[in-house]
Amino acid sequence: MKTYLLYGAKDIRLDEKSTPEPGAGQVLLAPKFTGICGSDVHYYQHGYCGRFVPKRPFALGHEFSGVICGMGPDVQGLSVGDEVVVDPSMPCGSCRHCRSGQYNLCQAMKYFGSASCDPHIDGSLAQYVTAPAANCHILPAGISLSQAALLEPLCVAMHAVRQAKEIAGASVLITGGGPIGQLILRVVRAFGALKVAVSDVDEFARAFALKSGADAVINPLEEGAWKSCDGYDVVFEASGVPSALANGLEMAHRGGSVVLVGTLPETFPIPGNLIMNRQLQVLGSFRFANVFEKALAMVAAGIINLDGIVTATYGFAEVPQAMQRALSKDRVIKVQVAS
């Protein structure tokens, strides 16, 4: 089969590998839609993502849906031809984090399209991929394969929102209007946020946020951009930019919550005294846990709307162009690859 392998920074190549055989409890999938995630862009741009440094070439892609085209032994509830969305999380199930329900923190986690484990788990930028049957969810009526490939980033957004205190009736600031920031906007609206603002340096992202239900947008580069803001109960930092976090901390109400979702640099200065004397709750949010089926059900019920999030779609032969487009952020929110 053909697959795209990441060899290094901005070095992604079409290669060939043996078509995988599904083992016990696994299915063979033909991926149909793969979303380009911020972590994929980090891998592509730098050759690594945070502390995850590849030891060998591997295939990216963890936001994906597809069609089952083969099954291993002991698979129940699925059939060849089923359209499914895949939860890319494969925790060990036995460590203290898994036993406590925080399986997203499992140190033995296997994750599609990630160098976080060794051997690396190839992702969905390939003609075929095997997946645990337990991770495959049949699409409800009304959800397309393209929409289904947004479930993973939606779960990241929903998990982040669940880290904060009560959202219903709260004022919310989202720093970063990329895919995760835009999805957080839709989740907090569904959860009853009273006032929502989105800050981003990109005009397209700000306009998109207004169309998606934001009450206000802010260009942090404008002089006096924050003067008209009264502050916010909850801040979600979704840009991965230290200056955006600094803005978010400044704009958080006393006793408020600041949730870190974006991939920030390993080290940078933070205003410790401000955090202390405002008694801010600074929380991390990593991947997601215990939300995949709920997110799928909320989309199926029309409670969360995913329309319009995908703003550019490329064919399988155009994966390098898709990666470059996602990196450029040129009038784009979410880039998908259609196979």
C-alpha cells in the first residue's frame, strides 16, 4: 500500500509499506478523511512535537474516519462496509491513571500518528490502517465521514472545557482562533456560556469566530485592544503562543480559571505574582478522556454544530500541499485529506 512517512522537518514522502493484517479484535480500515492537526503541523514544521521526537519515519494522522474493509478474529458488532470514526487513544488500561479514569495521562498510551510511544504508531495518511474494533464507532445517521473526522479535535475541545469551573452563565475568552479554539467556542456555547470572545492576530480567524457565535473578537496586536474588555471568568489558551497566555492571564477575573490547551514552548516566563494574588486556577488539558461517545452523540443530536469547520480539502496525492496549507494558516481553519 502507499503511505506518507515523515522523515524530518518539511520532509514528508510518499512511500510503500506492506498492507497491515488485522489481528484479533482488530479491523482493517480504508481511511476516507484525515484532519491535519496542530500536532501534525508541529511534526511537519520542526520534525518533532514538543517532547515527542521521532526515532524513525512514521505516518501522521490521528483525526480520521473510514470504511471497514477487513476484520480479524473475535470482532463483534462491526461489519465490512461499515462507516466508522476512530478514537485514536489506546491506553494500557492498568496503570493508576487508567484506573482512575484519567487514561489520557497514561504513560504507556499508544496513539495513532504519534511518536509519543516506541515503536511509533502509524497514522491514517495511508491507504489502509488497522485499528482496535473497540475504538471504532459506527456513524449515526446524518453525520458524514468528513464531519466524523472532526470528532477527535472536538473531544480535545470538550475535554478542555470540562477542566474549567462552571461554564453555564460564565464569560469566556479563547486566545487562538484555530481549529481547537473554534471548536471550544462551539462547545462553550452548547454548555451555556453567557459571553464569549476570541482573540487572534488573523483577520480570517476572527471573522470566522464571529460567524460561529462569538460575541466579540480581539486583535491582540492592535494598540489598546484589551481596554474595552471587562475581564473573563474562564480563559482557554488555544494558540500555543506565550504572549497569548500572558494576555489571557491579565484578562482573567480574580479567582478565574485559565486552561492551557495549545502546545506552548517548553520554557518561558510567566507572571507568577499575578497568578498568586488573583488566585487564578491555571490548568493543563492534554488530549481527552471519557468524552468520545458523548461528543458523537451531541453532534448527532444537533447540540454541537460542526458545519464549516473544514475550510480546505486535499486529495491523497496532495498531502504535502495539505500540510503546507495548514502550516501557512492562509484563510483556513481545518484542512482535511480525502482518500
